Amino acid sequence: MSDKKSGIPRRKDATSSAESAGGEEEGRAAATMNISLAVETGTDGLEEEANDNMVSSPMNSGVSSPTSAEPNLSSSLCRKRRRPGGRIDLKTGTGGNTGGAAGGESSSSSLPSSSLSRSRSLPVLADLRQRSHSHTQEHELSPAVDADDMPVAGEYASNMLQTMNSLRDQGALCDVVVRGDKLAIKAHRVVLAAASEYFRACLLGPMQESSDKVIHLSGMDDGALKELVSYAYCGRVRLAEDTVLEILVAANRLQVPQVVEQCCDFLIRRMDSSNCLTILGIANMFHCAHMRIKAEAYLHRHFESVYLGEEFLQMPLDKLVQLLSNDSVSVTSEETIFNAAVRWISADADTRRGHMLALLRTVRLQLVPTFFIADVIHQHDLVQCCPEAERLLLQAYHWHNSALQDLREQAYRYVRGRAIRPVIYVIGGDDGHDDRNPYSDVISLNTHLSAWRKVSPLQQKRSVCGAATLRGKMYVVGGYDGERAVETVEEFDPTTNTWRYVANLSQRRCSCGCAVIDGLLYAVGGVCGPLALNEVERYDPVTDQWTLVPAMQDGRSGCGVAELGGLLYAVGGINCNGDTVCTAECFDPSTQRWQSVQSMHETRRSFGLAALGGLLYACGGNDGVNDLNTLEVYNPLTNRWKVLVPMRHARMYCSVVVLDEKLYAVGGLDGTTSLNVVEVFDPSRGVWEEILPKLDHHVCGCGLAVMDCVAPEKELDVKEKIKSIGGYADQNNLSGAMTVESASDEAVISVNNG
């Protein structure tokens, strides 16, 4: 089996094998004794003891019972259920009730009391019973036996279902017919009742179907019905884009929650801006909370794409008002909300014209530049036809003017900003040719707008540093300042667009990796001087302190570090001997222990590592000789690495990060020069693509992080302009102004000067 956390195959203890071998010998001896006793006691005594013997022989040891060759013994095993106290557990291999399940009879009362008396009166049978119980107890108490290393139960259940499905295909032993509109399917009542709560109620409840041999299901898609009956036997359902909705409807009606969940997951994986509203409607219809949350999050995050689609035009008014009023809707400017409202009305202007006022009220006009109010909104035909809308715009003009006076502070308190879109931050690094002159620049990439913007620079220049986000702040850890590895750590606050120093590392380090687990920031490995470090320390932002945690098994410089499933992974890098390695290990904070996991296919250092969709992706790097463009993915459930499609460029000293379920690779050396090209990998399509525009400078060894923020450089611009005319510049009250463009800034200033 695989450990649930690390995915490492466990080893069976030698004592387990010895006990199994002993159980096999004991089972043979017991079976031989049973056969001889059958002559003395008759069939009933044989049945009783055969059932007891099953506890220690076939299931626990995994060895076929030698008694299976005896026809009388086999039939008795099928007819009788072993008595309580001698059950086999299918999970641990030492308790459970397979005997009763196999025979189809469920009580030891079918065993005559006289036979019980005769069998219990024999000392040799009592001795056999005691030995069997002792052997069972031995297995129950042995810590060396791993439940999942004995897949008897799973194989048994799988084989049983396959046999039942084969009987269904042959029409054998079927006792019920499921009849759709044009389809009749023979089946077994017990299988349908076990798989579906609806069938169970029909067959066991007071409904007429409980006594009938036909279950009528009108109005259900025949293909979906056939698929669900097959699922009851096979545990698998075939989903496709043209059938998933019918299967979801049928699974919901028949109350098969496992299939409902699979259908929802299928739809979630295929969600995009053209269908997310439909999927949201399906989720609400069938009360699929998980899918509803995912669809709403996608709709809010990608609103600017969704409102340009055809689905948006079909939204009912109440749902549209609710959406446009939602604080979680992510837009680059409030003007987008107005444009969306106008587009919806224009799709059926004769019918929807009267809804202009209701939709205009969803636009936060306090966040809209006055030039847009005057030149666009006020001049629009739909607005001019609505006198109430005119009054609303006059109130907005008054608000903008009053914001210049003493009421500015109070007025801003009542303006709610929209959701903030996550951006990618590229931090520091160098040009790849002169590491003595690292950058202090920090720039952000808005992937939705395909726009790069500068934010406040670092206080200390650094390259090959660690970076991570924690509790709404971004941290840059260690690095190389052009002369040596540093121990300083800087924290970035996006609400103020400022950096500040926090507690230093206990050890100077560069080429280290960072990850966050349970609200703590881990700094892993790196180098300080000639040797790679194996020391690991973690930072608590509440106490502003770094503390050491158990060291790695080996030093690692230039390794990949990431969190996955609550575990801290350190992969590849340069070890203490100076060798580039492919090994990997993970740290469990709950046990405070490091454990080796499967090595990568290639040795690599100075590469990017990130977790996405329950997998680890290792990109680029250097194998000790050549710069790499290869991509490997690690599955912790199988403890295996798999090679995927390579990047378009080799990238040593690259960094990777995850945003919107995609993997972004930034910077690096391709063997000759540093790169300014960003590549993005979409796991759902399995392809790498370059995105535009390119970075305005070539970079390698940069830090990379994702964090929610709105154009912080604009926040500074607006603050300075307001301060220059004596306005109020509290950071919280300017949250709405952060998203405006330069033209908006000029308009605001012109109003202020007026």
C-alpha cells in the first residue's frame, strides 16, 4: 500500500510472513482433522468446524483452503455462517462476514442444536476451536500485518460484482425488471437496493414496486438509466459532454450521490466563461453545493469574460442585479459594470429598457471617474430616457465634489470596492551575466489584462531568494546581494505598497526555497559558503520569530520546495558533495520527521517546483551539465514521477507559480542568455504557451509569488496628487481609486481643482 501522506510504499514486516506461513500449516492441519472428524460426527459437526476453520485459513493467510477440494466441505461452507466471535473483518483480514454473504443465509439457527451439542462435546474439536481462535487473535494483535497489504476483501468484492454483472448479462437469477420509456433492463433486486436509495425504497418500502417484479421509470433518459444500472454492478460510469446532464438528472432522481458527485466534478473540470452560468444554474437546481461554490467563484473571477458571452444575455433580471451588486465580482474598473448592464439591456431593448435604473444603481458611481460619467453614462440613450437615472447621476456629481471638502473621510467609508484580482509578482533576480548587480525591482503581471506594472522596489537588492505569500502579505527570504548570502527578510503589504524588514533568518542563505504550511513560513536549504545547507527554519508572523525545525537528510542548494497535502517537499538541488541530485524528501510537521520519496527521472538544480491539482510539477533547471526544458510531475498517491511535455525554452534559475489552475514559468537562462519570455502550462490541455507582453527586462534567479492586489503604483500616484491639493489620503479610503487608469486620474484632479 501507499502511506496516505507520503505515498511511500510500506514494507511488510518479516514476522508477518512467518505468521502467514505458520497459519498455512495450521490451516492444513485443521482441515485434515476436520475431514477425519466428519466421519465420526456427521455433516453437521463438519459444517460447524469448517466455519470455525475459515477464520484462520483462507482469508487471514491468503492461502487457498485445502478443504476446498472436498465437495461436502465446500457445500457446508456455502450453506452455513460462521458463529459470532469467529468473524473475519474484511478491512483488517481478521473479522467480517464473508461466509454468510457467500451462502446467502444469515443465521446460525439453521444449524441443528443437536449437532452443536455433539460437536462441542468432543475434546478434539474444542482443542481445534481453541487453536483457531488463538491463530485469529494472533493476527488481530500483530502490528506487522498491514490491512491494505491484504487486498482479499477488495478483490472479493470486485469479483463478486463482476460475477453478478455477468449473470445479469446472461439474464440469470434476475428477479426484477427496470423499465424506462423504451427500455427494459433485467437486474437483481439486492444489487439495485444496495446502489440506490430510490430503488431501496421501492423494493423494501410499502410502495407497490416492493412486491412487483417491474419498476417503472417514465420520463428518464434511457441511456442514462442504462448507465446507472451498469454503475450499480461495475462501480463505473461513462461521462461525456453530451450525456453528463442526462446522467446527472437520473442519478439525482435515483439518489445515487456518488454519480452525482462524479457528474459535478466532470462539469467543474470543463467550466469556462461560455458555460459557467449554465453550470451555476445546474448546481442550484440539484442543490450541488460544491459545484455552486466553484461556479460562483469562477463567475466572479472571470466576470469580464463572462459578460461578453451569450449566456450572460439570458440571465433573469433578479439574478443579474444580484451579480452586479456582488462585492466579489472582479473587474479592472467600475465602468465594466455599466458596460455589462448596457449590453444586457441592448440584447432586448424594447422589453428591458425599463430596467435601466435598477441596473444603474448596481454601478458604484463613486468609483467611476467624472469624465466617464459625463461623457459616456450621461450621454447614453438608455440613460437619457430615464429621468430617475438623471437624478442618480447628479447625486454622483455631488458626491465627487463633496469628496473635496471636509466630508471626504466620511464619504469614502460608504464606498465598497470590488474584488481584487490576483497578480503574479516577479521579485529581484539579476540579468544572468553579472550576479554582482542583482535587481531590487518588483513588477506584477495581471494575466487577465496581459499587463506588467511596477510596484515598490525591495529595500535590499537580491537574487536567488525565496518568496511566498502568507496572510495577505508577501515575504522575500534571504538571497544574494551581489557580495554574499544574506539573512534579511522583507515583508510586502499590498494595501500600502510598502516593504519592511521583519526578523532575520538564523542562518544566512541564498538559493533556498520557501513554502507555507498552517500559517507558518518555511525556509529550506540553500547555501552559505562552500557547502549546501540542510538546515530548515520556519517563521511565525504573529511572534515575528524564526525557529529551527529538524534538518533534511542531506544538504540541498538550488532545490525545489513546495507544500502539498500538508507536507513540505524538498526536491533535487546540489548536495553537500557538490553533486546535482534527483532525490526528493518530504517533511511532516505533525511528526517532525523527514522521509525520502521517489526520485525524479532527471537530476536537476535551480529549477521551479509548484503544487497544482494534487500534483507536484518540476520545471527546467540544470542537470549539472546542460540547461533543461523538461517537465516532470509527481503523484504522491502512487509515489511516481511522470515526464510531461517540455517547455519551449530551457530555463536554469527559473521560477514557477500557480494561478487560475495554470503553471507560469518566469525567467531563467537558456544556455546563452537570460529570458524575458513567460510560458504558461495548462494541465487540462497538456500544452505550453508563451504569453504577451514579455517582461521589459531579462531576468533569472527571481522570486515569484501570487497575491491579490490592485495596481499599487496607482495608489501612490493618487495619494501624491491628493496630498498636493490638501486632500485626504488615508490608505483605506483610497481602495476604490486604486483601479483607475491615468486618464481617470487626470479627470479626478481636474474636478478637484475646480
